Amino acid sequence: MIIGGQRRKWEYGWIVLCFSLLRCFDEISAQIRYSIPEERKEGYIVGNLAKDLGLDVGTLVDRRFRIVSGSKDTLFQVNQDSGVLYVRKKIDREEICDGNMACIINLKIAVEDPLEIHYVGVEITDINDNSPIFPEKEKRLEIAENRLIGARFQLQAARDPDIGIHSVRLYKISQNEHFELQVRERGEEKIPYLVLQKYLDRERSGEHGLILTAIDGGTPPKSAILNVSIIVLDINDNPPVFSQDTYSVTLPENIKPGALISKVSSTDIDEGPNGDIAYSFGSAVNAKIRDIFSLDSTSGEIRLKGLLDFEDTDVYKLDIQATDKGQPPLNAESGLIVKILDVNDNAPEIEITSLSNMISEDSHPGTVISLISATDKDSGENGKIICRLNDNTPFELKPSVQDNMYSLVTKSHLDRERVSQFDITITASDRGEPSLSTFKTLSVQVSDVNDNRPEFLINPLDLYIFENNSPGASIVFVSASDKDLNENAAISYHIVREEGTQNSMTSFLNINPETGVIYALKSFDFERIKTFQFQALATDSGTPPLSSNVTVNVYILDQNDNFPVILHPLSANGSAEGVEEIPRNVNAGHLVTKVRAYDADIGYNGWLLFSMQEVSDHTLFGLDRYTGQIRTLRSFTETDEAQHKLVILVKDNGNISLSATATVIIKVVEPKEAFAASDIKSTVKEEEENNVTFYLIITLGSVSVLFVISIIVLIVMQCSKSTDYSSKYLQDTNYDGTLCHSIQYRSGDKRYMLVGPRMSIGTTIVPGSNGNTLVVSDHRKRTSGESTLKPKAPSSDWRYSASLRAGMQSSVHMEESSVMQGAQGVLVQNWPTVSSAAENEGGEVSPPVGAGVDSNSWHFRYGPGGPAPQHLKPGEIPPEAFIIPGSPAIISIRQGQDSDDRKDEAKKKKKKKKEKKDKREKGKDDDE
């Protein structure tokens, strides 16, 4: 039941819907049409729709009266209050209906309650609001000048958006003599054409301008114009034309290739390829001319390609052709005449015929080296030649009988060592204007002859070498140079060996003849020889050979190779042992004895120091480390032993110290025994004083004679001395680049010379160095043929003071110059030393205070120059007399008598001199 009722409701609703739709379709079947012209302003009333549709104006708002659709619905609008249809915005028919004859806008109007749809059509009618328009403002036509009469050329038609009578109705063309206008219709469109009425000539007028006017049928009519440009295309109907029939130019023959000599020009009134002209030589121009001249095919420039020579050709004729590039090409011909002027363009030519490019340096002036000839292709003054050589050469040109022929000869002597090669520049110049010159160089080598002796760089040569050198080792090498070449400069070395004592050492020397290295075949001993001299000879291999020599001064430097020798105490069997007896009642400071020793070395190596190596009582005896004196430190007591043994160590100050020992046995005796021993010593001393007095008289006489002779010699030397003195200060270059200083002065009858090299701290003396050796050069003119100055040995004029006689029991070792050397080879102090002397004696020189401190390395040398002092070898007895400058005393030292004989002799005289014993003992104490 329920399902059946619902079905009936659906059927009833469907019937009502269909009925409503049928009614609506019936109502919208009616349509209203309006017609308005275009270009109406906004608000323009098209018509009253409410009235025309029969609608109540009062219900339009409620029924929502409106335009619901339409192709141009935005152009119109309805007023719901009045029901009027009006223009909403300005309407352009050509914009809405372009090209359509009828322009209708359909609108759909809707009202509701009940819903009604009404169709309204609005027709837009055309007005003449548009002018005709050409697609382009300017039309360009290209027409060949050879087109035939009657040819037609279509132009673009004008377009007018308006229709009907307002469209394009007429075309007009401006007045001209070559074209007329034709119009053809294509449907409703009219097409204009230009028709050629007269031949065109581009050479007269290459372009024509026409104006095409399009006019519509409106009232008033509107029009449009089109500018028509007609370009007349050229054809090759005109040949080129030269500016001159014949061209002429004059050139000097020395013009350089590439120069512009002329330019031809032609014109062609055609254009494009028809007016493009190419230049070329005519077919009659031969290949030789084409190699000399070049023609630019585009510009017509004629340039010099090769060289011109007036002597070969003085005139050139060239045919030139101009051809355009049209089809077919047209051409024209012209000519160029080139005249050549003669100039001085040929430089002289030099030919050298060399006899030899090598000439000996001993050639005589006038020696012919080569033959010179000069030629010039020019004639007249331009062909005359003048030849000359460069300056500052020992050569000259001698002209021959034939013109422009010369001989090259020497004009002075040659020296290969100064100039070994000459580059002779020969200049040949002609007399043209301007003059031309040619240069040619001839190289001449100067051959060598043996005209130079070998030369030594240093002559004389001073060599310093330490003693005890290795036999067979090289000690020095000499080197000489020779300015000559090849075998003339090949040098061999030899040692000059001559008989005589001066050159006796050459037998122990050998030299390498090729290198000049000198070898010592023996070991040198400073204590035997200190200096010697020899000569080395350098000889070249020339013919004849030339030679020169060099003097080598060899100075032997001392080394510490000698042990100290004990002179006192010395026993009968030669051992260093002695017995001394002293009274028990002596006071502190009593001189017990003195240990005397000497060292054959010099300097530090010979400076002796004394020390106690073994002593029985350190509080009883003391030893002076410099003098070797043994003294009591205190008085003896009853508890002291009667005999004491002292072992004295004597050592030198060499880098490797050498030493010797002496044993002294000291016996303490009662005063009576001591007096007996003192008498014996006094007797011996008295005899020695007598002998000394005798020798002193002889010495004083000799010294007086020598003094007078010395004064005479000095006066003669001062009178003959040259005025060209060098500095009194002696200078010697050390290896550190400084100079040593020397100062000479006198004080009373003594003369001192202080020599001090400025040696840097840390400097050591090595073989070959002269760091601590003074070499005095003789700056006076030598009258003899001596080539070198032999070194002078230090003087041996040493004297001891009188107070030294009592203490001199054995030899005294005197040093010419002792050198104290500090740590690491630094020179600290130099002073003269006497290794042994009696107490408080004037001849003794002890090491100064601060011996270990640098004292500017002064050397002290006493006395005038003379032969070197004799140095004692180990075990030798010093000479009897020692001379000290400033003292007239001569000390006689006798070592030949036996000590036992002296004691016997003293006992015989003991009784005679007993009364003098006390005075002598007192005098001895005063001396101490």
C-alpha cells in the first residue's frame, strides 16, 4: 500500500514538470530585433524591452529582470526600473564583426516567477569611420633597366574595414613619364598594377618615386597613400675609362723595393659587379718586367717589386688593362713609362789575397801580410776608391802601381804578449755623392817566440817551518808563470846547488821539476841551524831556453824537543844529586842552595819552572819556582832530623812539557862544621875572583877598541845613507791582515827595541807563519848584486853584572827572547829571561807579575844586532864568558876542575885566611 502511493506521487510530479517545460518553450519562441549605428556613446537607448515584451514595469525588480546570456552581453545593459535596453560601452562594428556584411548581437533576457526567456537581436549598422589602409607605408620595386615596354608590376591593394559603399572604390597614381596605373577586380577587391610605358636608364636615373592613392566611397571620402620606390637595376652596358691615356714617372735607381711609384685610375658608370674594375698588365709585358714591378688589381697601385739598375735598363714601358666584372666583361687599356735616374748606388768591393794569417812577433817592419784590391761598378767619380785602415794598429796600406791595389804591411814591431790577435778593418770609400763605403775585417794571429823569462809571483820567498819535520815531506812549493805559449811557457824547476857553506843545506832539498814542490830530505834541528837560504831556478822549454830564480829564506821554528838539563847539583858520576851542609843555628830565609838548569829550546819551550816533588818536611824548606833557590822557612829545632832529602822537579812550559829531577841532600851540622865548609868555599871563590879580574881587564880593553870602531863605522854609514828612507818602524804582515809594531829607544847606554804583532786572540803559530818572527829588511840601496836580504841573527853580546859572579857555579842559560804562551796558543807575554842567577843579582830577569795575562805580545830584544847566541844542547857546558848589555863585567865560569882538587887547595889556605872567615860569612849573609 505504501509503495503504491509513492509511485503515484512520482508520476504526478513528472506530469507537472513536463507541462511546465512545454509552457516555457512556448513563451521563449518570440524574438525582438533592434538596429543601431556603430560608434554610439554609453547610455544610448536601444529600445524599451519591458514595453515591447509586454512586461509590467513594477514587477521587473521582483522578477529579477536581466540579461543572462549573449555573445556580446557586456556591450548592453537593461534598467530594471524602466525596462529600457541601453548601450553599456562604445561599440566598434569593425572590431566586433570584422568582414561580415551583417553584424547582429543576440541577447538573452530572463525574468522569474514565472521564469521567462526572451531573445533580443541588436543589429549594428556601418558608418564611414575608417580610412583605407595599405599593408606597408612604402613599396620598393627593383626593375632592370633593360625591361621591355608593357611590363606589369603588381602593387599591394589597400584595405578598408568599412563595408559596402564605405569600402575602397578608386586608385590614383602620381604623374610620371615611365609608368601608368591599371586596376583589376578580384571579386569585391580591386588590385592595382604599374605598367611600363618608357624604357629605363639607370645611368640617367637609378631610382623613381611614385605615390599610389586609395579612396573609399564614403561622404566625405577618406583615402590612403602608398610610396612606391622603383630601383632601376644596372646592366653592364658601359666599359671602364682611364683618367689618362699614358702615365709617366721618373725614379732613382736606388729606390727600395715596395715603394709606390705610380697609381692608375679608371671609372665605370655601371654599378655593382658591372662597375667593379680589375687592373692587370697587358699581355705584351714580359716576365722580367713583372718581376720588377707589381700592380694591385683593385687599387691600381704600381709598386717596385725588384731592384732597379740604371746600368742595366734606363727605361721601362708597361701596358696596363682595366676590366669590369660584368657579363660579358668590358675593358680598356693604357700605358706607363718608367724612366730610371743614375745614382751612386754601388759600394766598392774589397778582395783580400792573404799570404798568411799568421805572423811572427819578431817580424821586421815592412813585412807583407796580404794584397788588397778594391773595385766599384760605378763610373767616373763614383768609381774612384780610397782605402784606409782602422786606427791604433801596427799595420799600413801601401798603394801599388795599378789603381785601387794595395799591400798590407807591418809598420812597427809586434808583441804577442800584449796583443795576440789583430782584427784589421779595411775601409774602401768611393768619391760619389753621397760617398759609399765597404768594410772588411782581416784577422791576423801573432805567433809566439820565446822572448819572456819565467816570473815568480813572490821573490824573495820567506818560509817558516817547525823543526823535526818529517823527512821526505813537502815543505813549500814555488810557482812561476811565463807569458809565452806552448813549449815556450812549459816551465821546469831546479834547485841551484853551489859549493860553499851558505848553500850546504841544498843537498838536503829536492824539488819536483814539474810542479815546483820542494821536499826536505832530512829533519831540521832548530838548535843546530835556525835559518838558511837557497835559490830555485825556473827554466822554460823555448829555444833558446830562458830562466829566472827565486830566493827562499827558510826560518826554522823551535819545538819543545829538549829536556831540561840539571847543572847544579851535579855529582862526580854525572847524576843530578848533591849534598849541602848548613848550620843548625841559621835563621828562617837562609839560602841553602840553588838548583840550576837550562833548556836548549827557546821561548816557552825553554822557560823552566821549579817545584818540589818530594820533601821530608814541608814546613822546613821552601823552593822559589822561578829561580830554583832553596831557603829555610823557619829555624831548626832540636827535634828536627839531621838530614833531609829534597827531590826537585824542573820542567819547561812547552805544549807537551818535558822535565828532569834533581836530588838535594841537606845535612844539618853544628856551627863549627859549617864554618869549616865555609872556609873551603871562600877559598875557591877568592881564586875565581882573581881570574875574573884578569879576564875583566882584557874584556874592557877589547870593548873599548870595538866601541871606537863602531863609532867610526856609524859616522861613515850616516854620511853615505840615502835620503830615501822608509819608516823607522818595522812592519811585518801577519796572517790575520794586521801589521806588527816596533819601537826603538835608548835609555842611558842601553838600546831597546819593542816589537809587537797585533795577533788576534786564539792565534797559533803554524809552520810557514811569521807570527812571532821579526824580519828586518834593508831599505838602503844595495850596491852589490844581491837579490835577497839574509836575515840577521840576534846579538850574542850578553853580560852579567858583577854580583852574579859569586853564584855562577855552572852554565847560565840566556834567552834572546822568551815567549810565554797561554791557553790554546794565545800569545800573552814576551820577555828576556835568565834561567838561573844568584839571589838579588842585577842580571837576573824573573817572569813579571801577571805572566799569564795578555800584555800586547811585546818582544824585548837587548843589545845591537849580531850573530845568534849559541844555544846549549842537553849535556853541554855553557861557554866561559857571557856578556850582558849595559854591564862591563865578564864572568868566567870554570867547570874543568874537579871538586876534590878545590877542596884540597882550600885546606892549605885555611889557616892563612881563618881570621877573615867571620867577615866573609857576614858578607855572604848581606848578599843573600
